[in-house]
Amino acid sequence: MTITAYPHREGIRLALEGKLNFDARRVFREAVESRTEPHLYLDFRGVTYLDGCGLGLLAVLAKKAAGARQILTILGPQDLVADILGLANFGRLFTITSF
């Protein structure tokens, strides 16, 4: 997985490319842990796969963001990834929208 940061509106957009799974955990954590912007946009257009570990990473991020009063938005997930997020009821943790 690769993650690239871009300024975006009142926050930062992290463009993710590849699989968000166990192998990507270190890269993902490093990319999101130091972010203090008021709004974090996770650009999922390039995410091709999401497993239980990836869902766990997102859940931990949501908890930390809530404590820091940071807004999280997932942008443009592909159909398979959007289905997984929907089945896991992650719409209650994040705003999920098309790009």
C-alpha cells in the first residue's frame, strides 16, 4: 500500500493505493497517526481490497479521531470495498461519499 498526502479543503486528503490489510498496517498507522488537521479525508478510490485487519485499523482511527474532535470522511470507495464498509456498518463511524 502507498499513501500520498494532499491538502484538501479544510484538512488533508490521504490517497490510498492497494490493499488495506495486515501487510499495510504499518504504512497506514504511520500515515494517519501524526495528522492533526481538523478534517481527514481518506481517498479510497485506489483501495482494491479491505479485510478484517483493515476494518480494525479504521475502527481504531475513528476512536482516536473522535477523541481529538477530528472529522473523518472516506471518499470514493470501489464497489467491493463500499460493500464491505456497508456490511460492517462503518457508515456510523465515517461519512462515506463518492469523490
